[in-house]
Amino acid sequence: MAFPRPRPGRAELPRRRVRSLECGQGAVRAARFNVDGNYCLTCGSDKSLKLWNPHKGTLLRTYHGHGYEVLDAAGSFDNSQLCSCSADKTVALWDVATGQVVRKFRGHAGKVSCVQFNEEATVIVSGSIDSTVRCWDCRSRRPDPVQVLDEAKDGVSSVKVSDHELLSGSVDGRVRRYDLRAGQLYSDYVGSPITSVCFSKDGQCVLAASLDSTLRLLDKDTGELLGEYTGHRSTTYKLDCVLSEQDTHVGSASEDGKVYFWDLVEGSLALSLAVGRGAVQSLAFHPALPCLLAAAEGRLQLWREETFEEGGDAPA
């Protein structure tokens, strides 16, 4: 006889700061976990990109090659490559092991604010202040993008890629979802400049953060507003929003130096973390653990659940 599967434990939130790292990069523009959450990237206003093991607090490598501050970065599924984008209007593809730039993609007319790999790391998707999303083929030697999505009426602040969909958030107040298989574009009007978008883990919902100090949870297929989350301050800066690893909570950076988490279903404020004095510049949630990266004042902080013990379940 088969035992029933154990019920998942109560979702925990990262409440305890277990590590604070001085990045030495000026302002940290973005902090991003890699695919499995063992490593992370930090993007600096000093033009550098750094690879860390945040669980051990070790710097693994520094990458130099951009001509201006680095604004976003992502790792490939096999951890062999990185992509990054910069205010120098370029997108760079890096070899992790050698630290060298493999390709530089030029074509955006303004600073490039966000970047993502597709699942196979064959295409890099970048969004820019020039109001376009561009798709670059990593394997071809062609200098031109394979596709330019120019539906946005203002700068593109955030892009996310799933297996067959591309999500973008724009300063024109719209969340756009491109179904690449069907060749369809779906657009939802939020009304305030959007700073960050993300898919829920189950692929059913879209979370969007905007400059009216509100997070909105939308049904991906119908565009129906499922939830609104307020209490943080977001009126000036491009701030990140995240979903917890079990889709139980939504989180946002805030200009008051805190990170806020709300219960996804109830909409009630569940937690606020005091991270720093100025705006929290970037957030990233671990793909499988109640573990949060927060960047503020040039430092990278790692937050874990209350029950976490050093040397416990942290990745190797």
C-alpha cells in the first residue's frame, strides 16, 4: 500500500539576514540568482559584473567589458555562459570559465535595461529605453537581431522568458505577452509606468510592479486583476518584484529601504524586512528555497528563514 504524499510544510519567508557582502561595485544595479540558485550575479555602476557564491559569501570572478554601468544580467541553463546589458547600449555574451566576452550585440538606440536567455540559451532577449525588445541569436555570427518587437510606446523596463512566451513591462503602462508559438500579442493596460514583471511558477499568472506603489497580479490568459498589493513606496526608481518559491507570497523592493511581502491570496502584508536606508535597488528570490537576495547601498544581503542553520541545506 502506498502512503499518501506528505503535505508541503507551511511556506516560510526569509526573515533573517545571514550574510551581507560588500560588493565593491559602486551601486548594485541588479542581483540575480542563476538557474539552480547556487550562485548569483551582481551588476555594478562601476561597469563590472561579478559572480558569487552568496551562500558561502565568496566572490568567484569579476567580468569587465562594458563601457558604462551594467544594468542586468542572467546565467544560462548549464551555467557555462552569462549575458549582461548596459547603459552603453550593448548586450554582452560571456564565457563563465574564461571571463571573456564571446559576443557583443549592438543595435539598441538607448541604454539596455533588462536581459534574459531563452531556456536553451540559444537566444538572448533584451529590452531597452529605446522602446524595443530585441532577440539575438547566440550561435549565429549575424550582427542583427533575429527579431525586433517594437510595440511598446515607451522604454521597456523588464523582460521575462518562458518556454514559448515572452513577457515585457514598459514605461507606457502596459504588460505585453508574446505567444511565440501562436504568433500572438496580448496586452494589458495597468496605467502607471511598469518597473518589473514576472511569471508565477505555475505559469498561470503575471505579477507587475509599477510606479503608483502597487503590485498587480493578473490572470495570464484573461488579463483579469486577481490581486493588488500596496504598502511599499515606488514612485521614482526601477524596483524589482518577486514571487516566493512556492507562489505563496509576492514581494517588492521599496524606496524606504525595506522589502515587503504579501500573502498572494489574501493580499495582506505578511512581512517587511529592513534592508538599508536608501531604496532597495534589486531583489531576487531563490528558485527552490525560502532565500532572498537584496541589494542596497552597494551591498548584497542574503536572507533566510528563521529555522535556517549555517551548513544546513545551503547548496554546495
